[in-house]
Amino acid sequence: MKNSTLLIVGVGVPSELTEGLAKAGCEVQRSDSPLTAAIALVRGDVDLVLMVGPQDESWNDFTDAAFATGKLVSVESLIAIPTALANGLGTNGNGNGNGNGNGHSNGEDHAEVGMTISEVVELIQRRASTQHVVQDYIYTKVGNKLRKVSLDDILFIEVEGKYSALQVRERKYNVKASLKDLLHKLPSDRFVRVSRNFVVNLNQIQHIDTFQYTVKVGDLEIPISRTYKEELMRHINLI
């Protein structure tokens, strides 16, 4: 969890939680603005997003984006009392049941009372420890089967109608996802968008024609949009 940056979204987050995360080696940021949070997410300034409690509709787009990138950790409710006390009271069924909002239940009501601070810290630690694990393959649905596809075998991805198509060596797989959605799921250091209709595998590029604005992948010369040229060249180790 060392050097991981966590963005916390939500109100009523106790200081004990932020202090616990900081002690665990996490750099904690807070945001009450969907726009500010989205900018941090797009820039790659955060490794994980912890969303505490339900948010209003203004957060919907940000929540979808954080979920799509695999960075969202959502906690519906939190026990904002000392962890040892919460663990002791949360399971004994001896709550006073007077409806005072303390989250404890009586003997006939065993509803969950939320996560303790230590549980949230542990959850974030687990997610952070696996956040940077590199996957070398994906699965795509072909009929009734999930076909395993090596990322190295993907030459490029192109738009086909409302969806996309993976060109995997000599075979093409149609997937019900946009290029934008696929880019969220693929490693950004290996796949880059070169035009409105194409994403290429950087490891499969044979050459880049800087005069014709094309990139050759496999047997295809793919046009490079001026809009995306700078992004492509940013990934190129030019000497």
C-alpha cells in the first residue's frame, strides 16, 4: 500500500479512518466536487477511489468512470466509533433498539451495521496490493464460451457500428463495448488510441509514417488522427 494515493468521496467520514489509512502508508485526498474528482481520475493522480455512502446524481458519471477503471471501492455505511467497541457491539445482539441511529440491533434484528474502520483499512490494503498486478490476457465471449485472448496477440481494435472488434492475429472477435470502454480495461502502456476508430497495440507496431500520418500494424496501414498523434508519440521511445 506504500505510495498509493486514495481519493475519498463522501460526507461524514471520520478522522479515524483517514488517520488509519495514512498510517498504513496511503496518501489520502478528499473531494466534494465531481468535476475535481474526475480530473484527478483522468490525470491518473489517484490509484483508488473510496466512496462512502450513497451520492447524488451529480456523481453518476464519475462513479461509472471509477468503476470502469477498476479503481472504485464502495462502502455503503461506516461504523464511526472505536473499532474494538464496534466489533464487540456489532455481534452480540444486545443493542437497545431505541432507534437512536447507533446501528446496533436487538436480539430479533441482526441486520448488518456497516463496516468498521479497521475493515475498511484492510479492504483498501488488499485492493492496493493487487491494483498494479499486470494481466497478460482478457476473456471475450464467443457463442457460449469465454475465449481467453493474450494481450500480445491483439493487433488492433476498431469500431464496428455501435461496438468494437478485436483483431487477434488472423481472427476477429466482435465485442459489445465501445473503444472508450475497452481502453479503460486495457493497460494504457500497451494500447493507445490513434484515431476515432482505431486503438493499436504498441508492441505490434511495425513502423510509423510521420509524413502520411499512418501506423502499420500487421498488414494494415492505419491512419493517425492529428488529434491523437501527440498521445501516440508520447508512448514512443524515440532516439
